[in-house]
Amino acid sequence: MKELIYSLLSHLGGSFHNVLAYSVTLFFRARSSVINFLPQKVPSAAARKTESLKPEKLNSSHACVHPDVVKISFFLREPIQAASKLLCENRVFLAKVENLRNTVQASKTAFEYVQSIQTPQHSHISKLLIEDNRSRIVASFHFGNFVYGINKYLCFQADISKTLVLSQTELGNACIENMASAFGDKGIRLENQVLLDQIDVCGLSQFLRQAGRSLVMFADLPRGFGETVAVEFLGRQASFSKSIALLSLANSVPILPLVCFDRGGSCQLETGRQIEPRIGKGESRADAIVRMTRLQIDFFEYFFNRHKEQWRYLYLLPEYFAEGSLR
């Protein structure tokens, strides 16, 4: 498929299509940095760790033991016992979120849950979308109840049909039913989803070049999901995907960081400062990509430091750092 698209683009000509061809290259390099409402596929090493931590593989005597707890405690700068407790809290939290997402909820339960999501930036978000009608990439994170949080943000848009969600797998029936119960006509549906093996890459770029569109992607995937750049995270150099910054620059669309988190028993939605698709004075394209990626991770780190147990990839934390970081 990739070769066919390259072949077609080579016959189109013109500077506009050259940019599209460049976008194709970026997309296929970064194709794994996508939103997935179902469990994410992880690298083989990580998959083995995940398999070993499934409930049926554990017994009550070591229910929260993790093979990398020492490394995780090191990068968190926490005692091993504290890190182990945090991993236990993480498992409990993720199980609760998974239940809300992929187990059919009563319509009243789903609706009331969404009504309880706090959006202290309501006026700011509404003003941004009204005054700045450019398309944008929503840089989300596997944090808190991120599926409901993303959909809550998308309710600010007048037309849900102007949203694309890039996924590796099709939405499950339970998730679709819950979104419909919670958000009505503005709930994410299959029509908003684009699967990677069915993607029309030129169409994706054209989609972003229209006004008022939203493309939802994740900024926090671990190693093995596309090309990365090194940015500071938790006081050390860590690797994060550069695909969102690449797509932003290639298509001249801004990035809006978005996070959803539980706070005192209630869910809250926060957006960061919009990141503009520009190369600064004296910057190279590579410098701009690093800076734009760092701004996304700086935003995420603020919330991570306050609610570590809510990150889906906490158990993979060591994967983000270079081998020589354990010193």
C-alpha cells in the first residue's frame, strides 16, 4: 500500500503534492502514534511484561509485584516500597477506567458520569475554537479516563463529523454504546474512526488543510512506536514520539495538548497552550521538532507528577529512558 501511494504521488507533481508526499513519509514513519480506544499493542518485550501481570498469572501473595519495580522507583526517585504501592494503585485505577469504557454502562450512569467531568477552561476552549478556526492536532495522553475526556473536549466542536480518530483496531460495541449514552449525537462513532490499514494518507493531509478539523493522536507512546526524539522528562533525557510535531509542521496546523485526570473523586479536563507549527528564528527543522515535542511532554509531566497512578504506561516507565540512565 505504501509503495502504491508513493507511486501515485510521483505522478501528481506541483509543490502542494510534494508536501503531501512528504506528509505520507512522515505518517508511515509515525503510524504507530495513534489513538486506540481498545488495549494498545505493545512491543514484544513489553507484551511479555504485560502478560506476566495479568490477574490470572498472579496470586494474592505478590499481586502487585512488578519485575521492573526497582528501575521504576529509580526513575521516580521514590523508595521501592512506595513505587510498589504506586503500581498497585495504578492497576486498580486502570481496571476502573477499563470498566467504564468497555463494559456497557446504564444510560443514566454514563450520562451522569460525563456531567460530572469538570472543565474549568470551558470559556477558554470555546473562545479558542470560535476565534481560531484552523484545523489542529489534539495531542492526548493515556492518562486518567482519557477516552471520556477526549470525547468531552470534542463536544465543544459544533460538528463531530469534522473529527478523525486514528486507530489500530475498531471500536468495540460496548465502547460505542457507552459514548452514545454519555454524549448523545456527539459521541465518537465508527464514522469518526480511521483504521491504519484503510488509511487514505493524501485524504488525511487534505482533511487537515480544511478549516475546523480535529485529528486526535497520542503523544506518550513508549519506544517501538515510531521515530522518537530525546526530551527532558523527570529530570533525565527520555524518548518520545516526534510524529505529532512532524505532522504539525508538514500540514501547518497547531497542536493542542489535552489531558483528563481524576482529582478528589471527580474527573477534570485540561488543555495546554496551543503549540504553533513554526520553525523559530535560528532553528533547524530538527530543532523545532524537538522543541514542539518537549512542550507536549512538559505539559504532561505537570499532571504526571501529581497523579502518577493514572498513567496507563507507568509500568513501562524504564522503556522511555536510555540504557545508561540507571546511574
